[in-house]
Amino acid sequence: MRKRIAPLVLLAVFCLLLLKPVWVHAAPEASLTLTYQKAGQTFQALPIQIYRVAEALPDGTFELIQPFASYPVNIHGITKQEQWHTIAQTLDAYIVADQVKPHAEAKTDEKGRVCFSGLDTGLYFVQQVIADHTEGTYVFNRFLVYLPTPLEDGSFDYTVEANPKCTDFIPKTQY
């Protein structure tokens, strides 16, 4: 009887091991908080759109994802801020021309802040924002941001905060 039970027990243990859930270590999720302010002014209810344009590779480079991978945009060997600015302008043109849907969108709160959480890591494009205010129109720059952001000590910050730069102000004119 014992000789018959031992193989059955081994078979049962083997079956349990096969049914055991497989634990996969997923990459941590990231968050991006943007604050739209200028000269003490906060901008509430601004529609903010972000686009995930590339994934990060283990060697520290990026690879464009669809639909951006089909565009003739080079994101390799970038050494100057002006190059990133040009890439952002180019991506913006393709987004507008092809009506690319954003990865996420939300509106700023009463403090001019918006938070996108649960984001996959990668390179994100933040759309230019035009804010009408009582004194005039503020234009906040489009830009690219890497989630997570590398820190000087070699670690990474998965909760990135940014203050988009106000690049233009057009005062209201009364006639």
C-alpha cells in the first residue's frame, strides 16, 4: 500500500507546483506631477495631455514606440538641450497632423497642479499649453521627460515633479 501512495503523493506535489502562480517582477510604476504657475498666478482647469513616445532600454537608450516609431525622429546620441527641444517640436507636429490620441489627459486643480500616476516607465512628451488669464495669455512650453528620472547617486526617482516653463506672455490690449 505504501508503494502505491508515495507515487500518488509525488504526483500531487508535482501538480501543485505546476498550478502555483508565477511571480513576475514588473517594473515599478511612475508618476508625473506638473505644476502650471507663473509670477504667483496659478492656472486651474487647464487640459494637460501627455504621450508615451519611447520605452527605456537597459543600456540607457530609448526606443520609439508606435505610432512614433513610424516617424523619422532620431532620439539617439542627443547631447544638447536644443536637440531635445527640436525633437519635441517635431513630435508635436506629428501628433497634431495625425491626431494621435494622448496616453493620458487630465485638468489642473485650483493650485495649477495635475498628477498622472500608474505610468509605465519611458520617455513622455508633454503637450504645449496655452492659458488665458485676466491679464493676458500665457504659453507653457512643450517638453520631454524621462520616467523615472536618474539621480546623481545612481538611483531613480519614480515620482517626478516638474514646473513647465512659461515661454511667452501676450498681454490683453484694451482699445
